[in-house]
Amino acid sequence: MISSIDEEKCTGCGSCVKTCALDVFRLDTRNEKIAPCMAACPARNDLREIHYLLQQSRLDEALDCLKLTMPFPALAGRLCRRPCERPCSRHALDESVNIGGIETFLGDRDLARALSPVPRRHIFKAAVIGAGIAGLSAAWYLTKSGFPVTVFEAGEKAGGHLRSDSVCASIIDIYAAQLQAMGAELRLECRFPLTGPSWREELEDLDFRAIVIAAGSELKGKTPCGLELSDSGRIKVDPHTFQSSVRTVFAVGDAALDNASDVLSMVSGRRAAQAVGNILQGANADMGMHVRLHTVASRDVSGMEQRSPHPAGSDGSLTLEGTLEESLRCLTCGSRAYIAYPEDCMTCFACETHCPAGAIDVDPFKEFHPRHLDRRFIGGRK
Amino acid sequence: MHATKLKTDVLIIGGGFAGLWAARQAARHVKDVLIVDKGPRDWGGLGGMSGGDMITLHADQDINEWMDEIVFFNDGLCDQLMMLDTLRDSLPRFHDYEAMGHTFTRDEKGDYVRIPQRGLTHVSLTTSAPTGKGGINMRAALLRSMEGCSVRRMGNIMITAITKDGNRVSGAVGFFNRSGEPVFIEAKAVLITAGTGGWKASYLQNSMASGCVELALDAGARLRNFEFIDNWNVPKLFAWEGQTVLLPLGGRFINNQNEEFMAKRYSPVLGSKTDTQYNIRGMVLEVRAGRGPIVFDTSRIPEECMKEVTPAAGWMKLNNDKLKELGVDFFKDKIEWMPQPIASEGGIATDLEGATGVEGLFAAGTAQSLPTGVYFGGLSICHCATSGYKTGEAIGRYAAGCNAPSFDQDQAEELLNRELSHLGRAGIAPKDIVRVTQELMAPVDVCVLKTDRGLRRSLARLEEVKHEFLPALGAEDPHYLCKMVEARGMLKLTEAYLRSSLERTESRAGHFRADHPCRDEATPLYWVEICQNGQNMVIERKELPMSDYPVKPYRYYMDQFTFPLDEIESFLR
Amino acid sequence: MISHLDQTKCSGCGTCFKTCPLDVYRLDTDQPELSPCMDACPAGTDIRKVNYLLQQARFEEALECLHETMPFPAVTGRVCPHPCEKECTRHRLDESVNINAVEQFLGDLDLDTPARVPVRRHVFPVAVVGSGPAGLSAAWYLAVAGYPVTVFEARREPGGMLRYGIPAYRLPSSVLDAYIERMKTMGVTFTCGVTVGEHASVSLHELKRRGFHAVILAPGASRGRTLPGKAGSMSGVYSALSFLAEARSEQPVSVEGKTVLVIGGGSVAADAAITAARSGAEKVHLVCLEQREAMPAMPEDIRDAEKYGISIHAGWGLDAMEEHTTGKALRFKACTSVFDDDGRFHPEFDEENTLELEADIVVAAIGQVVDAGDFSSELALSPRGCIVADEHTFATSMEHVFAAGDAVTGPATVVRAIRAGREAAVSVHHDIIGMHLNLNREGHREVVAPMPLEGLEHQRRVNRKELPADAPIMREGLDMEQAMTEVQRCLTCGSRARIAYGDECMTCFFCELRCPAGAIDVHPYKEVLPRTLEMMGGSD
């Protein structure tokens, strides 16, 4: 009968969860310390939780968790350099988990979602200039929070520089449609004269209270009226909130960042959206945005079983089966196992023998009595 | 959900100074008095956050001289009978405070420190000790004095409606604002001492959101004086209190040419030592003429007075220390100031004993309306004590002499469900409504140099917001439910302000119309009053009973100013 | 605008939460470390969380939390000796929080609302023997878990010590009956007038035959110890428990106009003495071995006894008792010490120093014994006759049989018995579904470091109102306003404050000024609002 898990020894690798045929165990993935992959992830995706949810086949919840920090996983999966995979603990054991492949799979599932209008929570409107991925990201999070949002895009379609790739272009079209289904307004072929003298007044006249400039690199060197520039000629912003020198104006993506990856561009949009929400409520722009994170040390993988990655398609993609299998390779670094359904234990010892940390104790007796002085049954339970 | 049912003889809504004074007195007449407040039980309202200075007519001062000056200061628009009562009762209440253990400042000779107000000769406030902690001490003294008497107090209850038994009040309904649990209160008489409300301008510490406006109107009471507001002059970025002391000691407002513009152009008699509403008008005209920004200059305050005005305790000291850490020195830097609509000076119309005209419903403190847009420091502290005391007596005697009304539980539940049905609903955030009201008030042609156009523009926008967003308000949790009720009240308050301002087609006291810049001498003096008909506000004029008043206006404070009419007219274009 | 709260400095006192009129703050009371009161509570109640929920008027949640460990707060709120209050941080500051009165308030509030009927989740019935606090608690938690439960009770009515040992003026029958009715609604069956044991009407074997899959024995320690020698069998001499039990019956012992002498220094002695006084005794003496300060009775019991004019003679042991025509003559010798150096009961006397008293009725409140004689052949018993049960799992020497309460520990408190009943119910559940008994039990938790008192405001404690001596109960419970006021005094030791609604802040600084730990930082710059002159273009 399962007796105990030594919390001090448990590394949260999930071997017990994955081994037990009777589903006795669960993981608690809440930990202030983040896994090495999460520390490397520019979007700070909660990869540990996402993979754990997938391990339990909770696909929609895994996707919801991913979307909290990454608005367009179908793009990120394809575009991201995957800095998460290098520090993955499995890297030292066999091969890192195919985190990018998993994200792409979830992203494709995301594209199939049908979205409905988000209930309006705010009176004041926000404007996003530019429907590249940074702008779309900002628009996505603002809309999700219940703000009325209008995205102004100079081109015929959304997507910015990503339109040059046909796969990305079609993905962006789907995301743009989802955004509109949620209630955001997308005004195409609408060039906003950011360098003109009265662009802010024009937007104020249209009753926009906050502006997110996501106009890309083309602004470089040309100052939108009233904004300070950085040394490299882009709009100068606060590194956390992406607030410009004007309180209600934010700048994201290439308009503000030098050599930003696509993922970082999307992250900047998310953070700016959060900061916009803060200032429109009258709080400081960075309210709720400073969280200290500690890394978990990469685990000692000695004693663990090797397991090759699930074969991916030629483009690196995974099937549903492949995604679920691959998620099982994740060692959910930093979580803690606990005994969830002990009464189902049938004393097979598989968890204890598989636990690389020696944290599990299974008592050899099926039912335990403190004393055996007198085993007379009151009739016995036969 | 568990419903809390309470029963009392006298229910007091609002546990600030007026409510506490009233409770003390009412408790002498009835068995049980219950105070409820939407904030913490012991916070003592805004008085607990003030400097504790009090307008007091001391024995060596002449009430007639004061009344003459006050009527002059208010340009004739003064409830003289109420003002007389307030002045007469100020000294007894002052002594009561001392008996409770509160300390008023004494100088080296042992005399009270009295600071004349607004360039007036006679009217002065008496300061509390120590500077910055007066309000806290007053609150503590009042709470101490409540021990042992049959007054019960409960905090974190938001009252949303007053219940009626026919034409008389029967109690109130509300909810605990951190749990959303319903509260039903049966009472023989109800006293509103919840203030009137304001625009959460982050000055005067936690200035009000909304107090009595909705409650009173829905109960059938009449409101008055809503065209008058506390449009207070404040530093742009941070809080600072004590203007009413700094100005008489030599503080001045100067423009970007270092001119004391009030003395130079608009206020030849008083300079900056005047009521805030006038200084603000000057500021606006200066900015319009390109001579902004306006800063507050302390360099003329004598060295020996600096100790008195430098914050020594409480939040003022902490504030000052932090500003210094940020590199801001109030007394050395050029600190930009800004007008900000803080609070309404309107209130519920009552008789001299606080009776509203709705049977069993009384009002006291800042929920009544005494000042008319021009204000001297310490008046609220004074009036809260005097009216609290007096109305407490009146309501206590009333409740002692009547039977309990019948409390209609169904009516009460229906009233409450209208609020509670919002709980958990996704909808418009209450804070957004708050910010809308702030925006509606801020334009210069709405809050300083009012014009018909500006007022109507804000009113039109208000109506839009009312129709589009009020029905869609959401409250994710009980905290937001409370804020939602407040936000609605603020919208109503703002509407009352706009409509009343439109009604008064003249300029007088704190109300200035750029399109009617003079006093209307042809019409007898009137108040602008409001009552409710269904969902609509009805605005009426009520003539002042001048024949009952001792002072017939013959001179006017506003005549001391020389605001150029042509420049003012430019605001109309 | 509120900028930052340093949780490493925060002591959880809740001052910010209780000060801010704009409701910016919340507390997190789910922390690994216990507050001192929680550590002292024998039931393991999360007093910190209950109080915090009540501070917010979240009545239902407060009750839910309380019920996790305490099924009968209206009972314990009246009878518990509240060891929590001695450890309360406020005890060091001004006066301990009136945790007991707040518990009574919640319990009475609970009884005002209809009971919730639990969903039946299990097939296997369980028997509980004894309906004192341990048995009732066990039955309660089994019922809540969805087990069909039958309670066997020897006496006519359920309640055990709660009905027959504790006087009605401390615990009115109506409160107890309300809980019994509740439990019936929850599906618990009470079978009264039935004893269980090898030679009783129902044996353990019979229970098995009837289909019960587990048994919890909670027969209590309801036999009062008698005086040694011939004194014990004199007429007019009673054990305190029989005296108290009969006081609740149709034929109480008549004390009208008589002199009653109670021997004993604990709460039971005080109960007996006060019962005699309330029943019309002309004179009541209370004589005990312990010195006044060392009397085991609660201080409020001793105060109550004095209120009734009972003469307390502390530090005397019975030497001899003789029956005369005019009544009994008792001689006491001075007791110089009660316990020896090892803490064992070993009273020493000074024979020269004596006290003579007379009485018509003598009541001996000198302890209780377990009456588990009927299980002696089936279960392991301790030398003092208690049922031997594992201290963590409450398992006895027989499979599927558990024991809890005074029958295991010897006479102890109601609250300990309630805890034991709950744990035994957990064991039964483990046993029936086939789980290791020791698994998923509450582990050890550390206690928070003592909270510094500097900067905390003194606040007067709200006490229950004392009623006149002839009132049916001694004290009135707190009403809503009193309870809500008193619970604000709780410092929720060890919780952590957080900024919950930061955008409401209006920069008044009061939270920072009043925070005793200096954990709060308010930035002096206000919220940015629309500004008149700025709108005119006239600002920097």
C-alpha cells in the first residue's frame, strides 16, 4: 500500500504519475521557481504546466494556458528559435523535449477555434497602429480584457513583414478573423500619419484613450510627433511596460525594439496591453507586472530512463498522438508529486522502483494495522 | 445567502464626525443607535483624515460681525439661520472636544492659534495640535467618548436604498461590501451623514465618491446647492494640505513671469489671500493668455512661520519626506498647481434640526448644504459637530416619541436584488464610469468659467453614458459591487451639478458663468433645488426667506475682483 | 499611489486591510505556518482563516472552514476551555481575542440556517457506540462523507457528557437538540437505550452480523469516582456526574435549603457547586486540594462560583467524614503539595492543620473513570481501564474497530474528543476503501514566529454580557455587531497581505503610516486625472 512521498527528495519528474497504472499520483506544478525552459522562454510560457496538462490529455486547458502568454502559438511554433530546448533537462539525458513541435500542434488546434464576442468591460477605447504581429498581439490581449479596440493597418491585409511567407500569411489571416470575431475592429488600407503634427489629436477626437504604435521598422528615425527616440532611432520605451515618453502612448515590436525576434514582438504587445489596462484604470503602468522569478536548477538526470523523441514530420510537426507522447517526456522540473488516490494502490511497487529520487515508500502490506496482537475477525470480510 | 437583519431605533448612515456626534446625542433619548459605514468601522470618515482645524466663534468675538462678513463672503447666498446656529454652537462643541481630550494649539502665551480666513477680518479658524494629526486625534477623542453608550457601529456595509412604510422611512437595505451578503435594517428614524460626494480627485486624501445623492433623491428628499463645488487648488502631481494657512502667511500663486497675477490683475484688494474659486479663475485666465504654468510660491512666508507650515507629523510628514527623496522640495522648488474638482458642496435641504421633509429622514454634516462654493478652512469640522449634535438631539427625540414602522421585507428584497443581480456579471467596469465623470467635470467651461455650451456638452455626453453604459455595469466581486453603486452615484451627482449650474443664470459665490458673469440683481435671491420625479431630476428655484434673516446683503465679496469681461467672453467663442 | 508591499516584512496583522477605506488590500491566510492559536487548538481549527472570513462578513465560508474541524461550534463556543486564547498574540498586547465568543456566535448563526443534506456516497454502514462529543463528532464526519451511520446510545437521550455532565445553564438542551436534529436530517440514525459490549444488549459480533463494516467506540468516561472508604457509600453522598445527570432529569437531588459541600477543584466541581446554588441550596462550599491559583477549573468558572456566593476553600484534603443526626461532619487536613517532583499525583498533608465543615449533601468531583469493562475480553485495555487505540489512527487491537474520546484518553475536554471522533471517522473511511490508515493525515506544521507588538493599537475586548444569577443561562452570546467588532481584533498572525485593488488607491498614506512592520510603500504621486489647465494647453 502506498505509504508516503518524501517531499524533500521529490524532483517532480512525474515518473510515478506516468508509471502508475491505477492513477494514484498527481503533480503540483505551482512553484515560484520556474523550470529552466521557462526561464529561457522569451514569452515566459508556463511550459511546465502546459506539458503537465497535455500529459493528462487536457488539450484545451493546455492551449488556454499557453495563450495567457503567447497569443499566436501557431506562429510561434514555426518562427521561434526555441531557446527553451537547450536548457531542457532532458538535453543531458537523451534529447530535449520537442517543445516547439508541441507548441505548433497546439497552435494549429488554436486556429480551429471559433471565437465569440467578448463582453465589453470598458468604456474607453484603445487604438493600435499597425497589424503586424506586435500590434495584433496587443489588440488580442486588449480585446480579451473587454476593451473596444481598433487596429489601423496601412496594408491591404494584416500581418506586416510576415506576409512574405505564405504559410504565416494564411495563419495570420485566421488570427485576424478571430480577433474580429472577438469584437475588435480591423481597419485595413488605413494609413495613419504618425509623423504628422496632429496624429494624437486625431485619435483623441475619435475617442481613443490609449495608443499602441506597432508600425514596424518603417518609422525608424522619424519621430512620431511628441515622442522621444532611443539611440537607435526607434521610439524610446520603458522596457517592462513599453510606455513611451507620452503617458498614453505605447510602442511595441520593431517600432520600439532593436532586432526583436517575432516572439519578442508578440510579448511586447502583450505587456503593452496590460500596461494600457493599468493606466486607463488610473493605476501605475507597471501595476502587477513585477514578478521575481527564480530558476530551478537543472535536475540530475542520472538514473532516469532514456526515451527518444517522438518522430516528427519533415517540417518538424507532430500529430496528436505524437504531441501527447512527446509531452510525457517532459520532466516538469520543479513540481511536486503527491498521492491523490491512495485507495487505488495495489502495491505493485512500480512507482517506487521507477522513482529516480528514491522518494517513494510503498508498504509491503496491503492494509496496515498498528498491532497484530489479536487477529480475530468479527466475522471477517471474505 | 445568509441575510443579516438588524433592528434599531435610530439608523445613522455614515460613521464620520457628523454621524458620531449625532449618535452620541441620539443615544440619550433612545435605547439603541446603529451607525453603519461603507468603510472600516473606526476610520471616522474624512474628518479623521483632516487637519482638525475648526471654525470657532470664541467668546471675545462678535457673532454679528461674523455674520455680516459671511453673508458678504457668500455674496448674499447664505442660509443665515443655519449659519447662526452653527456659529453659536461652535464654541460649546469646541469645548466638548477639549473635554473629550482633544487638543487645540496654544501659542507661547497660552492662547489659541486663530488664523483668519480668505482675507476676511473676523472669520478665523482655530488650529488643532499637532499639525498634521489633528483629525486623527479628533477621531480618537470622539470614538473614546462613545464608549459605554448604547451606540453600535458596523463597518463595511454599503447602504443602497432607504425603505419606506407609506410616507415615512422604515429602515434601509444594503450589503457587506467584501462578501456581498445582504443586510436589512429596520429603524424608526434614519439619519444620512454620508457626505455628498465628489470626483475622487486624489486630494483631501480619500475624497468622496458618492454619498447621499441617490439615497436621498430616491427617498423623496430635496437637494440643494449642487451648482457649487469644491474646485480645489492642488499641486499637480502630489497632495499637499494647508493652503488655507499658507496663503494668509504669505503664500502666492505666480505665473511664468513670476507675477503674482491675482494681485496684479484680478484681485487688487486681497491678492492670493482669497477663496480658491477666485484664484482658480485667475489661473485659468493666465493660462489662456499664455502665462502658464501656475506655480505656488512660498518665498514670502516669513522664516519664523516656516516651522508652523512644515509638516511635522502624520501623512503630511511622510509625503514631504518622500517628495524630498524624489528631489522635490515644496518650499524651494517651483511646484505647479492645478485646479481639480474635488467634492460637491451640494446637499440635502433640511430645516434647522436636520429634518428633510420626508418623515423620519434626517441629514447632517456635509450631507447637508451649508457652504456655497466659497469655503473657509475648518467649516466642515465645525458644522459636522454642530449639526451632528443638533440633529442627533432632534432625531433622538423623534424616535423616542414614535412607534416602530412596519418593515416591508418584500420591498426591501426587491430593492436589494436590483444591486445584487449585478454580482458576478461581466460588464462595464465601475472605474470607467468614475473616470467619465472626471472627464465631464474637468473642462474649464464646465468647472471654472461655466458656459451654457460647455455644461450642455457634458450633459449630453452624460446622458449618452447613462443610457449606453449604466445598464451594462458589471461587478465581478462584492468589492466591485460597492464601487458600482458609488459610480452610479457619482454620475447622478455630476448630473445634479450640470443641471443646477445651467439653472443659475448668474454668477455668485463659487458659481461663475462666463455667459452670465454678473449677479442677477433683478431676481430675489434663490437656491437651486432638485427633487426626483420617476427617473428624472426636476430642477426648481426656491426663494431665500430674506425677511427672516438678520443681514440684508449690501456688499459682495465677488465685487473685489476685476476679472476682465472681454477675456472671459473669449471663452464663449 | 500604492506602489509596493514587501511580503517578507509583512506580519499579516491586517492593519492595512482594516484601515483602508477604499478596500485596496486582501490577506492570504493559507500559509504553511500556523498562528499560535491554531497550534494550541486541540481540534486543529484554522482559526486564522475563520476569523479573516468573518472580518469580511463571508459568513457561509467562515462556517464551512470552521466545520472542517469543528462540527458543533455552538457547543464548543459555550463549553470549550479555549486554550487558543492563552496563546493569542493579543494576549501579550492587550487582551486575547474572544475566540470562544466568536465561535459561539458562528455556531448560533449556523443553527439559524437550514442543514445541508450530504449526498450519499457510500454503501457500507458504520456503527458509532456512544453519543457524547466523540461519538457525535465521528458520526457527523462520517455522515458528511456520505456514509450511513447508526449511533448507539446507552442512555435515554443522545449527548453523553454534553447533556448529562454539563449543566443546562452552560449548555442549554436546545442547542444540543438542534445538532441532533441536524444529524438526523443528514441521515444519522440514533438508537437510544441500547448498550454495546460483550454482555450487553448488542455485542460487537452482533454489529458485524447486522452489516456494519466498521465500529467506532466512544463510550466515554462517565462514571464518577467515589470517595474512598465508607464515605463513598454514605447516603447523601454523590459523585458529581450522577449529581449533574440527575439535575437534568425529572427527579433532581433535592438541595433546597440545605448545605451542600463539593469536593474537587476542576470545572466539574464548579458546575456541581453552581448547580446546587442555582437549585436553592442555602449554603454551598467548594473544597479542593489545589491552591487557588492552581485550581484546574477555568478562571471564569471560579468567578462564576463566587458570583453565586459559593465559599471556596482551597488547599484542603478530606480526612474523615461522619454522619450525625444534624448532617455530615467533615474534617479536612491542609494539603501542602499535590504533585511530586515527577509530576505525579501524590498529595502531601499537614495533619496538624485542619478545617471542620458541616453539610447535608456531599458531592465528590474527584475524577471520572472509563467504564469499558464490557470490552475487556475482546480489546486491549490499558492498566487504568482505557481502550487502547493508536494515537494517530485510533485503531484498536481489533480489525475494523476504532475508539475515540475519554474512553481512550481518560477524562479530557470536549474539544479533544471532537478531534478524536473526526480522526476516527477518517480512519474508518481509509479502512473501508482500503487505504493505508496512516496516509494523508495532517502533518506537523511549524508555528509562526511571535508577532512584534510595536505599533499595534490597543483595542478593548468585547465580552459576552453577564446575566443575573437567576437567568437560565450565565452569559448572552455576542450579537452580530459585537462579533463583527471583536473579530476585527484578530491579527491573523502569519498571513500575508497583498495589494488586491491597487487602482483604487487615493494616496492618503494611511496604510503606510499604520503598518507596524513598515512593509508598505506608497508613492507620493497621485493618480493621473484629467486636468483643467492641461486641457487648455497650459501645463508642463
